[in-house]
Amino acid sequence: MSAAFLPAAELADRYARRSLSPVEVTRELLERIDRLDPQLRAWITLTPERAMDQARAAEAAIGRGEAPSPLCGVPVGIKDLIDVAGVRCTSGSRVRADHVPKRDAFVVERLARAGAVCLGKQNLHEFAYGVTSTNEAFGVCRNPWSMDRVPGGSSGGAGVALAAGMTPLAIGTDTGGSIRIPAAACGVVGLKPTFGLVSRRGVFPLAWSLDHVGPMARTVADAAALLAAIAVHDPEDPWCAEAPTEGFAGATDLRGRRFGLLGAPLFADAEPVVASAVEEAAGTLESLGALRVDLDTASLQHAYTAFHAMLATEASAIHERTLRERPREYSALTRQALARGFMVSAVDYVHARREQARVQRSLERMLEEAEVLIAPSLPRTAPPIGEPMSREPAEAWNRWMPPFNLSGHPALSLPCGFDREGLPIGLQIVGRAFEDGRVLGWGAAYERETDWNQRRPAGFEREQTRAVDL
Amino acid sequence: MSDLPETAEHVRRTLRERGLDLDDVAEPIAPGVDSLRARIRAVADRLGVDDAPRPPRARARRS
């Protein structure tokens, strides 16, 4: 059988029973990537030697009965703005095409310590500043569910690689939805953790006040296991909180527990197929004994504006020097986005920060009425490659995600259906600060009742490789 | 639309003042800049002086 679509938890189980080997699984996935990636462009740099060395070390550790974690020998992809020592880290841009970091990012250190196998660096929207992953410099990322559609972004390579069975795990970043957008568009699972839960040391920033690092996987349980490996206090990251870092596999008995369905006016114009999928998901949660509360979202209506002002100004501050020295190395769209930030005044930025505080308070009040909030991840399924993307609040594809980047609350996206063209639909579950495990528990309970995450893009499931059963 | 050329010129001038050679983007981003500034002004108008910001990190750590 092929290991291509096995969850990390099953790989670990099979490793322990000696029915699969980390070395053979790593080799199979690297071969699969070689075969599929010329079309999908999910990866920028592969690290096969490092991967095979780590796989051999993992296999030896398992053989001695000394596996350091459930991720021992499990392959993982790393977004190419997260440092891996000695491996170029492009941030998806010609501007940093030759940058080779000397030290691993904190999350990469943690994964190595857990015994995970780093397959390589994954494609993204240039500097994570966009939602399509249509990358001029390193290849246009394509959605395995329909090759003429975007996979979402900015962590698009991760979404594609998970959906196409190239890796069971990936690390993404999320400033305005960049983990949850590709998770939703590619039919996989992605968690933006609570702000401050996961260290950002060694991760190239997009906007310091909004950036999050988090796990992506094909199952909620795998996302929880990956989060457990990386959510450890980092004393070198001043933004990293000293929070509880255990218990991410939250309770799945939903009886008597409340969820809030985010409704009008903000969450009001989803495509009908998306709206009905989320309504059905709410029904599934109720069938599990959960209690529904319908919530008005008038207080969140200006969240996108505050987000946009903060994102634009912080990103422009980060890029000011290179934009002055080498403007033509940026793609035209990134240059435009960065130029926009210089047009926001300091006074406007302060107003945006004040609105951020207001949005946060408003969400906290909602989360007193309900343990979690649910909403569609995206108002529509993946658009065609090349379609212009708006940054206007009423039109932006990611418009329902930035409120939770502003507030810092944990937000999960997981599959909740498909449209008539077979494109995935995502459900967002949002929880209280540092209750990431509880959010994952709700997600796991929903996932167990449905089979959305069992479906595979046509052509990719049949794309089997040689048997790896030992 | 009537003030668009003026906005584009304002964008061009502001970028040049910062030493940024980005004349090519002034025209395409002008409408978006206009819209963003108008929206921020609307947000500011809604905020009272008592709506003081509270740092998200500090609040998150307390919880």
C-alpha cells in the first residue's frame, strides 16, 4: 500500500508495529513529489539528504524504543519563509532568492527534537503578502482539486502538498488567513493558534502585530499533535507567551456545550452552497448535543479596515529598505501592496489599533455567550488562477478571517463540504485565547461525524507508488 | 473619479519623498488608497476617546 494519504497518527502507529518504516515512507513521498510537483509547484526547495538522514535517525530511535514523540519519523513541509539552517529561504521572492540562514527557526528546532522529517521548503505567495500563491518567481501553485484554480495562500504550497498526498504535515503562517485560506481551498485542516502561543523566531515577518505560525494537516488530530510539538515557550521571542502547552486534543463530547453561529451583517453574503454547508455543519454539531446561539456581527464590520491599515503599514516598514534599493525584484502586485502602506498616516495606524482593541473586546463578549464561534472560512470556493483579488472589505476573498488575527483568538479551518464542481468548502471554528485544544476538540468531534476529510482530488488517489509494507 | 489624478499624484509625490522609485504603482493603487483612507476616517469617527486600546498580548497572557 501507499503511505501517501496516511495520517501522521497512523504512520506513528505503523512505525511502532514495524509495518512501515520512516525511511521507506520518506523515500516514497520524495519520489511522489518529484513526479507530481512539476505541475503543482508546491515546493521551492527540497531537502532530500537531510530528510533521509532524519528518517534513518528516526528509524533507529524507534528500533531502540526511544522515539522522542509521536511525530518521530513523520514527514513535514516547511513554508519557505521559515528558516532551516543551511537551506535557502526565499520568502517566495527574488529579493531573498539567495538568502541562506545559519540557524533553524524555533519551530524547526522543535520539530527536529521531536524526530520529524523535514522534506523541504514549500511555495507561498510572495512574502506571504497575498492569498493566491500565484508566484511569479518560483512557479504558479495549482489546486489539486482543479488545476486551473488557486490553492489559496499565502501558505499555498502546504495546502497543495497535503491535498495531493505529498506530506501528512506542514507548518504555515497566518497574518490575515494564510493558514486557513489554503486549508479551506484545498480541503485540509489548518489552525491559526492563539497569538503568542507559537514562537515566531526565525520566521520572516509580514506584519508583527498580526503574524501567527501554526500547523496544517489532513486531520484535526494530526494538527493537534503538530501543535503540541511546536507550542513551547521560547524565551528568545519576546512575543511568545508563557502559556499551557499541553492538552491540545480537546474534549469531543459536545453535549450541553454552546457554539455561536456568526451571522449578519458581516457573515451574510456567502455563496449559497457555502452558506448551506455551514448551516449543515451547525446541524451536525446540534445533533451531537451542542447548543446553538445565533450571533449578530455588527461590531465586527470595521475589522477588515483596521486589519488592512495595520497590515499595509507594518509590511511597508519591514520592506522599506529593500523596496528602495531593489524595487524591480518584487513582483508588480507586491510592489503595489507595499506602496499602499506608505499612504497610511501614523494617526490612522493608531485608530486602526484602537479598532483592533474594540474588535477583540467584542469577540470576547461573544465568547462569553458561547464556547466557540463558527462561520464559513471563505465566502466562495477557490477562484480561477489569474482572477484579480480585491482588498476591499466587502469583496476580499479572505474577509472573514482577519478579525481573529486582530483579536489573537485561535481559529481552525476544516473541510465541511464541496461545491458542484467538486471544490472544497471550509468551516471556521474560533475559540477563547489559549483554548486552542478546546477548538481542536470541537473540530475533532465534527470531523468524526463526517467524511469530508476522507475525499481525495481525482487522479491523485490513483497516483499510487510502490508498496512500502515491510 | 474626479479627484483620482490628484490622488495618484499625491501617491507619487509621497513615495518620492521617501526615496522610493515606485512611480509605476501610483496610478493603479490610487483608488485603493482613497478607499482605505476613507474607511479609516470612518472608523476613527466611530471611536470615542474612552475607547482606549488594550494590548492584545497583555490581555491574552492574563487569560
